Amino acid sequence: MLQAAAMLVGLSVAWLLLTQSAWTPQNLALAGFVGVVCVGATMWLGGWRGIGAPPLLALANLRRAPGNFRAALGAARAAIAADISLRPALILIKPRPGPVAVKAALIAAINAAPGQMAVESDGDGLLAHVLDEEAVQPEQISELEDGVRAAYGLGAVA
């Protein structure tokens, strides 16, 4: 409820600033009406979780950026050195049950990691291609899924 109130006030002020209107009672009422309509539309579409909580996902991606950068350097180093010790493989990932948006965000997070790419998704899980099977640990995938679920406000266990 507090988020909806903050969104209402923020949208109303944004409306007044963007339209460069005078702060008359009529314009304040119009700004409040526009804010109510926007908050109502957001709630009708599923609320904050329904739109995917993009700010929380962006923060989770920023937290993973240093590790992804190190992995990208390692993959580039292996490619330049023509390292034949890589062991490409297909791995099956079984995500915990949850909304489809969470599964899509998990796929995007897997694809963002260097050397990993989700190639198929079905009811059984995700099939991902990895450059080095030994470099990918199950706890890494679990931490990745926990971060995505936390961004959507879901607990570790569904």
C-alpha cells in the first residue's frame, strides 16, 4: 500500500513537472487523477511483481557484473590461446516452480553469464549449453536462481 501511495504522489508530481503546469487546484486535481489512473492500471496488470520488478533485477545484475566480467576474460583467454581443455556440454537445470516471468528472468540471467546459454525450455526444466562443464557448479546456478526469485519477492522455496 505504501508503494502505491508513493507511486501516486510521484506520478502526480511528475505530471505537473512534465506538463509545466501552474500549481492551481484544477491542475493538482488533474495530476492526482492521472496518478490514480496509472496506479490503478499497474495494480490491474499485476502490481509491482506483475511487471517484473525491473529495478530489483537490475540491482541483481549489477551484483553479478564483476563475476561475469572475470568469466568473460577467462573465456576470451581460452579462445585466444586455442585452449582445447574446455569441455563443452549440455546441462539440465530444474528451476523451482514459480511464475513464468521468473523462469524467463532466470533464462536471461543464464544467457548473460559468459560461456553459458539456455537453448531450450520445457516443463521439465532448462537445457543450457556451457563451454566448460567443470567450471559450472550447481551452487552457482542455485545462487543465480535465488537472486532472480528474490528480485520477484519470492522466497528460496516455492
